[in-house]
Amino acid sequence: MKDLPLTVKRSIELLGLVLVIAVLVVGRDIIMPLLMAFFISLVLLPIFRFFRRRNIPETISIVLCLLLLVVVVGAIGFFFVNQMGILVRDFPQIKENVEMHIKSLSDWVGGITHVSTKEQMDFISKKSDALMTYAGGMASGAAVTLSSIFVFVGLLPIYIYLMLFYKGILLRFIFMWFQQEDHPQVKETIYETEAIIKNYLVGLLIQVTYMTILLGGLLMLFGIKHALLIGVIFAILNLIPYVGALLGNVIGVILTLTSSTELGPVITVLLVIAAVQFLDNNILMPRIVGSKIKINALMAILGVIVGGSIAGISGMFLSMPIIAVLKIIFDHTSQFKQWGILLGDQRPARSPMTFPIFRKKKDTPTVPGVEK
């Protein structure tokens, strides 16, 4: 392939990109559980090695890792369900608050548009009927979706067990794809991928924990109802870059409106979320995850959107780890170096339009105050 013209190489790369996306779309139900199991296996690998160093049999070591995973996920699920139970118990009061907010909104809309409350209610009723009809049409697919979730969750522990058990075969398969002289570079790439993804995913778990405690604790101090539920929902949604934080703010506002008749708590929730998020983005998360792999905001948002379009929620959560792995691979190959630069956030110190040195594939220094 080295002797092919440049245009042919780029055409093959673009066709390969289209083919990969097509394969992901067609086989997402098979590929997504495998990718999820792969990333979880990387997180469990240090624990597995810890058990093996103490001469615990391989099979038992893997089972212990899976049991630890079940305990952690079960604890998170129990906490979330417990908070949802508190919300359900407050449903009568929530209903009254929602009716009051709807009446206030109706009066405000009527004052601006001169549309009577009856006309507004008739319009909402018609749209509600249409929405219920649409929901009924989708109900037939709900069972299929639910069964897919159970299959997804059921396959995960099996895939994780087999990946840890057969990791030697998988590594040998990877090495056999390359020439022997390239094996040191492949080995370095594998080690770097393992370290980066492990630090990233463990960092996300730590982030969910301290975001829930910090945000929920501060909201409780300010007397916000359902503070812990707002904290855990925002912490989980915040795992989705950029988009998740926006959704978390919206859900926090909605939960506060349903439990309060005043506007003050809503402003308090927004201010506390903004302060906690600033602390997380600029101080805590960079120190926990590290800064070896940085993805620029444009590629992160596109990754989330494409991942969501391909595989829904799981694709949105997996988008950043996948992009990080791809960037590591691209950075270690001269043939795809330009793709690594596209994914990263290392901007050249001068414009490539006027400085030819910044058009080359080799790394170039960056300085504050970038010229465009």
C-alpha cells in the first residue's frame, strides 16, 4: 500500500471509514456488548492480576472479579431505586405543584397571546391524545427493546469472563497481524491503550461517586428536595460529554419545579450545578483521569451524536473510550497520523497556511495565543 498514489490511499481510508460505520450500524446488537465487555475487562484486569499474584486459580480469580463488579453495580442500582422510591412517595404533592405551575404558565401565555385557558387546554388535550396514540404504536416494540436489554446485560458477564480467560489468544492474534519488527511498537500501543482506558474508566467511576456526594450534599444543605436523586442523575448523565451536562441541568430543574412552588430553589440548583461542574472540569477530573489523551470538543460532540445514532445510550457512553483508543492507534502509525491529529486538541502554534512546517505529520509545538 506504500507504493499507491496518495489519492488512492485517501480513498481507501474513506471507504474503510464508511465500511466500519456500516458494520457498526448493522451489527450493533452484537458489537456493543463486546465493546462494553472489552472496556470493563480492562478495568478488571489489575484486580485479576492481583488475585493471580496470590496464586488463586485463574477461573476463581475471574469469578471474583465478576462478583466485585456485580456488587458495585448492584450498590449503584439500589441507591438509584431507593431515591426513585422517595420520589414516587411524594407523587401527590408533585401533582399539585405541577398543576399550579401549569396554571401559572397558562396565565402567562394567555396574557401574551390572548388565548384563553380553555383553548390552551383543548390544544394540550389534542396533542396528548396524539402522543398517546404514538406511544401505543411504539408499545409493540417495547418488549423487543426490553428483551434486548436483558440479552445485553446477560451477555456482558459471559463476554468479560471469556475475554479475561482467553486474553493470551487475543493478544497473539493481534501480534500476528503485524511484521515481527513492528512488535515492539504494537506492544507499546497495547500497554498505552490499557493504561489510558483503565485510568479513564476508573476516573469516571470516581467522578460519579464524588459528583453524587458533592452535588447531592450541597443541595441538601440548601434544603433542596430530592437532592441526592438530582445528584446521581446529573453525575451519570455527565458521563456523556457536553450533551449529558445539559440534560442533567434540565432534569434537575424539572425535579425542583415539581417539588417546589417557588423559583428560588431552581436558581439555587442551577448555581450549585454550575459551581460543581466548574470544579469538576478544571480541578478534580484532570487530576484523576490525567491528560495523556485529549480529544477536542468538536470530535467529542460528533462522537456522542454518531454513537447515539448507531447504538443509542450505550453508543453515547462508549463514544469517548472508543475515540481514545482510535487516537492512540493513529498516533502510533505514520500512515494514519493525520487522523490522530484530527481527533486531538493540540493546535499548531502558527497557521499551516503560512508556515509549511505545521503542515507536516510530525508533532509540532504549541504556544499560548494561537494565531489563526
